[in-house]
Amino acid sequence: MNESEEPKSLTPRMLKWAQNSALYRVSRQMLSRRQLHDAVLRKAREKFEDIGNDEARALAEAAVAFAETIGGLDDEAFAEVKTRSAVRNGKSRRMIAVSLARKGIDKETAQAALTEQADDLAAVVALARRRAFGPFRRADADEARKDKELAAILRQGFNFELARRVSAMSREEADDILSGLP
């Protein structure tokens, strides 16, 4: 939104607050455009009691525009970083895609990040390590325990074939796969 399109009731003080708010938020953590927009919108409604919806949206859009001009927002980089982190934490491509969509990342950007960064085999092995499943099991397990492990893996969005594969994998195989994670 440019200067001529801003609602008339926005003051220079409000616009400066929006810039400072954007600067504060992007300096603390990596955010998507929608996350920043929603955060500034919510805070604007709290800070300025008599602000209307149009003015609050205008402030949020001004904050996003400012953050983009200073290089503080990059949805592509955000998606790549979040995808890499999620794989290391044992999240499936399906769960990562849902998480990125909730954060306001469009389908094309999310798909590009998933194609480049996400490996379900590495992610399921990371999950097995974190939860001490399959090759990372500390003691022998009976069939009931193995079934529970498979069910837990399936609930995380992995397919049955991957769940069975990691359950039957040796510790050396699993360590080799994990050593390839970024």
C-alpha cells in the first residue's frame, strides 16, 4: 500500500510504530509475510483503541512493506529453513506442508522447499532416533511394542512402507542416513 492509498486517520506516529514493530519482530526471529502481518494487525488493535479494521490492516501492510524493503522477509528462505529443521526433527513431508501452509507460505514456495530439502527416509530415521524406535531401541521389543512404534510413525504422516523399513533397519544403516542430513 503506498502513501496515497493509506486511510486518512493513520498518523506518522502510527506508521513509525508499525515500522518499529516490524523491525523488532524480524530481528528476533524469522517470520513469513503472513505471520508478520497477523502479529502487527493483532498488536495494532491492542495498542490503538479507536482503530478501525481498515486502519489496522493498513498498518500491518505498511509493516510488511517496510520489512521487505530492509530485507527482513523472505518466504522462500523461511520455507527452506523450516523444512530443513522439520526433517531433522522427524517430520514428514505431509506434516511440513501443513505447517508451512498455516504460516502463510503459498503452495508453490512450499513445494519448492519440500522438493529441495525434504527427505522422508531421513526424517523417519530422525523420528526413530528421537523416540528410540526400531534401530535405536534400547531393548528387544515384543510384537505389541513394534505395532505401537509403527502406529506412532504412521500418525506422524509417514507411509507404512517407510515405517516398516525403519523398523527393520540396522543401527549402522540408520546412522549412515542420519549422517547425510544437512
